[in-house]
Amino acid sequence: MSEDKPEGEATQAQAEAKTEGGTNRRRTFVIAALGALGLALAAAGVWFGLPRVKASRDAKRSGAALFRCLFGEPPTAGETPDERLRRILLTAVSLPDPERLSTTGPGWPGRCAAHAEALADAERRRGRAAFAPPPDLAARVIEKARDMYTRSDLPLPSLWSMADPDGGPKEVPLPPAPASPADLDAPNLAERIGFGDHSADVVPGRTLRLVFRGDRGGPPTTCSFPAGLDAASCVPLAPRARLPRPHLWPAADDEGPALVADRSSARSTFYRADTGQAFGEPYHVVGGFSTAKEVVGVVEMELGKRGEEFALWLDRNEGTRRLDRVRIEPPPRVRFSSVFVLGDALAWIEPRAGKPHLLLRRLGAVKGPTGPIEDAGALPHDAVHLAACRAPKSLVILARDGGSVWMTRREERGGSPLVRADELPRPAGAVVVSEIVTCDDDAAQATLVLRRGDGASAIHEVRRTWCKKDTCKPIVLALDELFRGRDPMSRPAPPSNGESPVLAASFGDRLLVVWRTPDAGVRARIATPTTITTAPDVVVYDEASQDVNGAGRLHAMRLFPRGDAAILLLHAVSGIKAIRIGADGTVRPIQGAPG
């Protein structure tokens, strides 16, 4: 028999069951709602977040590509972005079409515009449009690289920070290789010397000697470069040899002591640069030379009371000991003012059989008579300029008039006959701004730079006469051919203060042309005449980098080739710098060490 529950208890049980069911339904609803919200949030995250993530990846990739396109390899320690851009620009301005410097492709930095646009788009998609590169990025890069110290809102630090340590996308072409010129940090050759009055070997050999006047109260200085021009030793002149305007006389070989004379005096007493020993005091000195073992020879003119020319004497000394003093017989049959001492050779032009002939005799460094007179051959007239150059085994004599060159090579067992080369007619109004003679045992070269006009309209031309023993060949190079299809920044600066912005010399069959530009540094081109118009530029010196006060700006340049190298002297506001330019295109500053 069953027992029925009371009515109140049944009602309470039903209520509890109903409440529990409602709670379960609400819990299920809340869970379902939270799940739906989570799904919605997840969907929203996917919908809105993935594009930003993709934009961030795109920005990183585009930034690395833009860095590689603008700057090239990752930064090195201590390097700044404006320095890198400057050095790339120095190379880029000399590239020919179609790689030449440009604000639009395919040249640098114009070809980087596509990567800048991709970066700008990615930055907009990630909500950082303010960081986007400017649309005229390439033009601003060129402006900044042209003048590192100009004010610019170019975001260089941000662009510099985009470097990829791995080098960035390899499919992006690198910019032109950065140049590595000397600049303001290059050491000075010597302190307290002036560039205005200087002198070099009149008869160049394998070595180089220079003498500078003192500056700001300093004594005159001599600097010597051994064969190869890889080093220099600079010492003050001996007290007695400190002349107002010292002029360096040539040695007969590279081991001889340096001799100086005073260009401001009517007399030409010679002094040894190292000891101050004087030579030729009682007589008017025609010329002199020095050889190894401290032998100094001086050719003196004996004058009468009324200035009559009595005789020529050769006075030879070894150190402080006189070797001998001999009369030069027979004397030249011309005025002694027309007799030249070129190394250890006496040279003059004398009539023979009704025609002027070039005559020579070797003076010699040992005790005894001078050598015999050698007749090198006939010249059309005697109004020619004589120059000489010493090769290892021979002495080259060159005679030049306005448009022709004659050359003879003199060796121990005689010499070659005179050979002649005639220049092409010179343009009207052209003036010679530099002439440099070089030689080796195979050939000799006389290299001239001509200029027509002044200022920005000046036109330069390089002319070279290349002579071997039996033939001479002239060439003409219009400098405009070097810059055809290249950026105007690579062109020479206008002449100013009487100084030429263009110099030229020869290394054997190769030409060396050096020129100063207004904004792209001092540049050089080294190649044969047939290939020089397409050869790359060598950037020698940068006036603008690291130079906020103009201390690196140049006043003048001088070029001294010897063998397979040349010394380019630069007179900057900060001092005299000597830059060695190798025939292989290498550039290195030379510091003057104490002798």
C-alpha cells in the first residue's frame, strides 16, 4: 500500500524543477551568445587584422627593397646615410646613358621610385601614412647628396633604419658603387708651407722633388718622393738656402742632392738644400746639376767689366771638396743666355751650314774634360723652347715651337736623330694652360691643355705628342667628349683666379686627365686615347664631405707624373694635400714624414 505525499511538497518540487530548467536554458543561451560573440570577434580580427599584418610585412619588405635600391649594402660602423648618399652620387654622375643619374628610371635614384611607392602604400594600409616617403624622393635624394649640409625634410634616419642585415631582396639592383675619395680628413703633406711659390724638378726623372716657400713665418720646405711616389719626406731648407723665392734645379740622377737658386735675384748662386753649401758665387751661373755621391756641377759664365762674355767654366765639387774646374772648349757660338743646362747635358741651338742645329754635350760627374759635341739635327728656326726628361737609360730632349715638337733620345753610345710631329691647327684664341713632359726608355710625351674662352663658356682640349725613336704622333682630345651623355655635375668648373680646373699628363700610352667640378669633387680619367671617352671616372678628392666651414675647398691644383704614378697637389683652405694617383686608378693621400 502506497503512501501519498502532501500537496505542499509536490508543489515545491515542481517549482524547483521549473527553476532548474530555466537556469539551464539561460546558461545555454549565455554560452551560445558568448560563443557567437567570440566567433564574431574572431571574424572581425581576421577581417580587420590580417590586412594590417600583411601591410606590416609589405612595409618591411618594401622598406628593405628601398634601402637596398637607395643605399646598397647594410651600413658600416660609424657611417651616416648622407655620407653614403654623397659617395654614391660621386660615382653616379659619371655614368653614361641609360644608367646616368636621374629622378626617374632606369638610372639611380629614379629607379627607386617604385619601391618608395610600395612602401608608401603599405604604410597607408597599416595606418602610418605620415611616415610614407615623399613622392619626389629621388629629387630630394640628389639635392641632399649634392650638398650634404643643406636643410632637408627628407626622412633619412627612418629610411636608414630599414636596412635588412641580410642585404634585402636580392632581385633589387644595387646603386652605383660608392666612391672612396680623399677628403678633408686626408693628412696635409707638410704644415706651414705656401702653395703660391713652389718649384719642381725641371728635368723629371723617376723621383719627385718639390720646394715650397714658407708660410706664416715658417721656413721654406723641400719634399722628396722616391720612385713609385709611395711616400714623402719633407724637411726645412738649410738656413743659408732659405731664399725669398727658392727655385729647384734638376738633378742629373735621382740620388743627387737637391739644389735651389733665388728666382728674385739677378745672380743665380746655387745652394744645397740640405746643407746650405753655396756654388758659383764669383760668376754668373748658367745652370747646374747634381749626381750621386754628392757631386754638384755648376756651369758658370765668366764676364768682363763691361759684361763681355769671356768663357764658360764647369765647376765640379764632391761634398765640400772641389774635384776640378775646367773651361768648356770650344764654347758655343751663341750668346750664353741661349745655353741651357738640362740635367748633366749642355744644350744650345747653333747655325751650321746655314741652318740652326740642336747641339748637346754631356758634362759628366767625374773629374776630366767634358764630352764631345753631339749634333742632334737641324731645326727650322732657333726660336724654340727646350725641355728634357730623364728615363732610366737615356736623356730625352724636346724642342717645341708654337705648333711642332722635335724629339731626340741621347744614350751613352750616341743618340737618335730628331723626329718631328706637327700639331693640328689650334683654335683661334686658344691658350696653353699647362704642359707636362714625361718619358721612359721607349717613348716620350708632351701633353698640353688648351683653353678657349673664360668663365662658364670655357672649352678645354687636351693635346698630346707621343714620340718614339723614329716617329712622333699627335692626338687631340676635346674634353666635351668625356662628358657626352653624362650628368652636367661631372663637367669641369669654370676657371677662376687664373687657375685651370683641368690638368693632363701621360703614363706611357695612357692619358691622365684631372679636373675639378663645382659639386662632384676632383675627378680623373685614365685610359688610352681611343678608350678614354668611355672609361669610368676616378673620384680623387671630395671638397664637400665633412666640410661645414669651407676648410676643404680648393684654391689650386698641380700635377706631377713620374713613372706609373702621379702626385696631385691640392691647395685647400686647410693646407697642402698630396694625392697619389696610380696608373691603375688607385688613389691614396701621402703624408710628409720628417726627412
